[in-house]
Amino acid sequence: MKDIHYKNDILKALFLSGNLSTTQLAEMTGKSLSLIMKMIGVLLNEGLIQEEGLAPSNGGRRPATFGLAKDAFYIIAIAMDQFVTRVTILDAHRRFVLPIQEMELDLAENTQALQELAKFIQKVTTSAQIDVQKIIGIGIGMPGFIDPTKGINYTFLGTNIREKLEQATGFPIFIENDSSAIALAEYKFGESAGEKNVLVINIGWGIGLGMIIENHLFRGENGFAGEFSHIPIFKNGKLCSCGKIGCLETETSLTYMLNKAREEIQQGKASVLKDGLTAGKHRELNYAAFMDAAKSGDPLTIEIISNAGYNIGRGIAILIHLINPGKIVLSGRCSAAGHIWLPPIQRAINEFCIPRLVSNTKIVTSSMSHNAEIIGSALLVIENVHTSSISKRYNSSLNS
């Protein structure tokens, strides 16, 4: 049993960091060099890792480095929001083996959503030209009140999500709140790498929050921490998606911004979006048109983003007083607007924050943008799956 845990640590380190020497692996895992060398031998025999040549010289003998075999295993990564689901498959080198596949899937009051998701997973898996027996699990980031331990989403898709999807797909399932998955990706590979206390703002159809506190993903008592969207800030009388009035989401979300753009255009405001926003569904097309307009310098979309950014900044000011983070990362799909977000958010923070509290807090936009949730979903699998499962799937595929 201990050997399995030791192997887990090595595979996880190689997945996260790429090629490493035995000395580096010992330092990263906290295991003795002799134990690492023993486990390396086992993993080499199993075909899960391979020697990758010599490390750069530091003045002495150059050590051998080891890395995961590219086809050692595959991970299905799923990023869901309230309206759109995206699926891809990653290899052991964290490379997408096929382009991200999208489907519009409205989660609210959709009794068939879980069945539709299972069919879409099957479709994507079938289309990928890989050995499906080497798929070690499915990681899913999704909105809602989620208990990742029990595999339950109390907001969408009903209970026993994990159990039902495992029966439908045959793969281990790991679920997490979408904003927490994004925070995990940013912490491991993005703008918050190496930071101890980070707030990751997920700007999308809602305004989510993932928190890294003292180098750990903070979920709260029941896994529900981070409902940033539903801080009651406004006396605007607007009904929020949560059923309450005046939540942050009602003046900041992508839904709000698209509706605001339509209203302004109908009232005669000039914009390149005049013919670019469609009615009904087609949410991805509307999102893309809105982001493209902002990047092209369209005054209307920039004004809407600036107003939303100022209000997000008001919410962030509250978080800064509570958490005192070292960094705040703007991530999620709408972070694609990049630097446009920073001035209005900073203006609100300057206005509402005690200067000493915010003096050491950096605010940045994500370089991962819309892919952060996909990467975070893949990390759910590598963080939780057992090496015995990887070995079993790898060896069974070789013997089939």
C-alpha cells in the first residue's frame, strides 16, 4: 500500500513539473533518494515513465532525468458552466489530444442534463484516436454547491452525479466547483504559482471565487466557500439567479453585460455589436462577439466592462479586508478582455480599501483565461486517482 502512495507522488510530480532527476523528485516528494530510485525502477518496468536524458550540468556529473511516457495515461477534462459544456482529453504531458469540443447544455431545470452529458462524453471519447483503456478518469468542474467528497452537486444535475456518470462511462469521476477548479489550475500553472494566499475571481455567467489559503485550496466546511456572486451589494431590486435581491452578480455577470449591451443598442448607442448579438441561445457566439468588440476598442462594450469591473472591485475590496491576499487573479472566460478590467477594479479598490491592507496585494489577469477550468478539471484526476488504477489500465491495454 505504501508503494502505491510513493508511486502516486512520483507520477503527480512528473505530471505537474515535467522531466525531473531522482534528486529533484526526492526534494519535491520528501522521500529518500534510495526510495525514489527503487520506485523509478518499478515505474520504468511498468512503462509509465521513461528516461529523458541528462539534466544541465551544475559543475558535477549530470544526473539522468525521467518523465512520463506520453501515452502512459489519458485524462478526460470537462469544464461546465450554466449554459455551455466543454470537453477534451489530455495526455500525460498535459497536451490536448483533440480540440476542445463544445455543446450548449442548459443546467437549470433540465432533468435530462446528466444523460446528455454522458452521451457527449461517449461521443468525444469515441472520436479521439487513443487507447481508451488508458483513460484513468474524468475530472469535471461545474457550477453549484458541490460536495466533491460525496460527488454531489446540490444545485444542478441532481444527487449521485459521480455514481451515475461512473456507471454510464466506466471511468472514475471527480467533480469540483468550477471556480475552485480554476483556482487549482492558476495555482499550479498560472499567475498564482508560488503564491501562498491568492483569490481567483472567475468572471463568467456568474462571478465565482476560488481561494488558495496558506498554499491549500480552501473549500469551507461543506465545500461551498466562494459564493462571491451572491454577496448582497446593491439596492437595485434585481432578482438574482439564486433567488435573492441585489447580489453582486446582478450588475457584473456576463449575462448582465450582454443584456446591457442589447438595451443600450436598442436605445440608439453606437456599437460594432449592432448586428452581432443574437436572440435566444447562441450564447457562445454572443460571448465571442462581445469579447471581440471589447478587444477592438468598441466604446460601448468597454464602458459596460468598466462599470462591471468597478462593481467587481467593490466586492474585491470586501474580500481584501477579510483575507488580506498576496495576489488576486482575474480568470475565467471573461478575463479574455485582459487589461480592460484592471483600471476600474483598481479604482474601486482605491476608493473602498484601507491603503495599508491593500499595499502588498497584486491584481493580474490570467494568461490561461478560458482554458483554466479545463486544466483544473484534469488536475482533479491526477490529484485523486491511485497509481494502481493507472498501472491496471496501462497494463490491460498492452495485453489486449
